[in-house]
Amino acid sequence: DPFVLVLGGYVNAYNIVRELHEKGVRNIALFSSKKKLACLSNRVTIFIPIDDSLKSLKDAIFKLKEKNIKFIFSSNASIEKIANSFFNTILLISTNKK
């Protein structure tokens, strides 16, 4: 089954995880720091802690390389900029106001 990846861990990311689960999405991966709210959600299937560095994001991506990632939801602008360079063929849905 495909996974949905959520980037970020604050309230917006927590709400994204909650809403995805309410819509029937059961495979949810989260990239965030350990201390953020969204990582505490029991609806997250895979949690990989990262920081805002390129190396951290690369390492997390390689941990998920065998998962079928279909969508990415972002609530973190700095991680989103880095992720855009890796996930250019996947739909990136941002909650950031631009």
C-alpha cells in the first residue's frame, strides 16, 4: 500500500496526520524532530527523526526508499525547500502561506 509522507511536526502537521487518518489513510510516515507534537500521534505508522539539514533528510529518505510514497504534506518551510529537490515527481502539498 502507498504511504503518505508528512514533513514537520508542529500543530499543522499533527492536524494533517489526524485528517489523513480520518479520511482512511493508514500508512502515514512522518519526518520531524523528536520533540514536536506530531511525532506523538498514534496514527503515524513510521516516524523518522530529522533536523533541518540536507544530510538528515537524505538519510531519512533512504530509510523509506522501499516504501511507495504517493503524496507529501508539508508544514515546515525549511524542510520543504530541501524535499523539493528530491521529490520532484511526487505531489507536494504545502500548508505554508506564501
